[in-house]
Amino acid sequence: MTGGTGFVGGHLIRAALDKGHKIRALVRRPEAVTDFTHENLSWIKGSLGTNDAKLLQGCDVVIHLAGLIKARKTSDFYEINADAAGTLAKAADEARVKRYVLLSSMAAREPELSDYAGSKRAGERAVLSSFTGKTAIVRAPAVFGPGDKATEPFFKLLAKGLLPVPGGRKWKERQLSMVYVVDLADDILRAAKTGCYDGEIVSPANIDRVDWLEFGNLCEKAFNRRVKVFPLPLSVLYPVAGVTSITSRLMGMGHLTLDKLGELLHADWSSETLILGATPPIEALKITMESYMDSNTRPNGIDRKQS
């Protein structure tokens, strides 16, 4: 597994260990995982492409989660999200690994929207052209759940009863989908790892299709309070995103770049794959909100020692 120290990876490792799987996971800084041990978990020191032989030795399935969601340069996105995914796929093919599971992004559906989206689509192509075994591509929709620092500010605004959304023409009609990280991890193990998604590109979701007003209603029920949905004018968002694009390239600071704004303004991010038996959306949203009130929750989803 790659990306095991990340948000989704932390939850996936715990779920896999609970099911009795043996895991070999790549880690750049072993000192960062000294408190996360298990007899069935081996941490392999290295970065993508540096220790593939040891990582892949004896493996039946590769689950590739690692990737960049922010980068200063276009080439950085493609180096990690595309080239590294293909290099690992080639190494897995040579090691006779049976199955390669790639965690991609729903953004890959629209590669022209951003450098990130383009790099994720390129990563899918690289894997499919480099690995001759069975493949499953999971294009995750928006992922939420305990331990995600990226969505914490969003949930803290919701805790205050505020839901700011990108405005503009037909903002009420935009469709989105979301997946609770615990259910995403379970679905990867239940379906992607076992072959149910072989040869497919899927976007498993807890919330498969919802507009912003409907999402606001879900939040009201989950948090038991009024939530005000209000559109932010594009006349404000575009200048902010323009400045952020500059600071992001120069200093690596900021999230709302012009590329990211383009993704947010896309009309349809709905999914056609609803996870059966998944946590009900209202319960998942409630659990996530409660987790941000707990100072002991760690950003990568690994919140307790296992031995």
C-alpha cells in the first residue's frame, strides 16, 4: 500500500488489520508511525519509486493511494499522480502482482478543468498501460470523516450554521456526491480488493446525488440546528482565486486556486455507485462533526496504537 499515512490510508490500514489482512505500507519518515504498530503491518521506508521491490515482495494486491492534491507546478502533479502511478504499476506487473487498485478522483472525469484533474486522468492511463493484471480504478468523490484537516474548516462553519457555496449561474442546480471515509475504506476492501470492481472505474458514495440546498437540509438534521446556505459571488471568488493561484505557486500557500474554483463550479459531480449498507449520511455527518470537537483525533485517521 502507498499513502498509508494519509487520511484515507490511515482508515484503510485499520480496516484491513481488523479483517486480518497482512499489509506492507510505504512510509517516507518511519519516525512518524512509531506509535502505530501491529503484527500484520510492516512499514517500508522509502518514497514512490525508490523501494518498489521490497514493497511489492510477495504481495497479491497493490492499493495505490498516494498522490498530490496541491502542487506549485503542473509538472509536480504529473510526476506524482501520473508518472509515479505508472512506475509502480510496471514494477507490480514485473513482480507478478495479481491486482492493482488505484485510488483516483472523480475530478479525472473532467481532465480539462485543472492540472490536478488532468494528472489524475493521466495516472489512470499510465496504470492501465503498464499493468497487465487485473485493475480497479476508484474515482473517489468528496471524502469526509474523522481526522481530515482539509475539511475541518468547512465543518466548523457548519457548526456555526453557515454553508457558503460557490455562486454564479444555476448554483442551485449543481450536483455533488460524497463518501464517508470509513465506508470508502470498507468498500475498497470488500469490492475493489476482491475483484468486484475488476476492469471498472467506479465512484462509491454515501451521498450519490445532492444539490447544495439538499446538502444543507441533511446538515440541519445531522447537527440539529438551522444551516444557512448562501452563494458567494463569483465577482469575489475569482479575484481571491487569482491571488491564491500566485501564492500557491510561489510559496505553496492557499487552497482556492483558479483550478480548484473551476472544479467547484462544474455542474455535475454526482455518482452512480451508492455503497450498499453504508453508514446513513446523517449519521456519518454527525460522527464527523463530533470528531472535530475531540482534540485527540489525529489528522491521518490513525488515532490509537495497535499492537
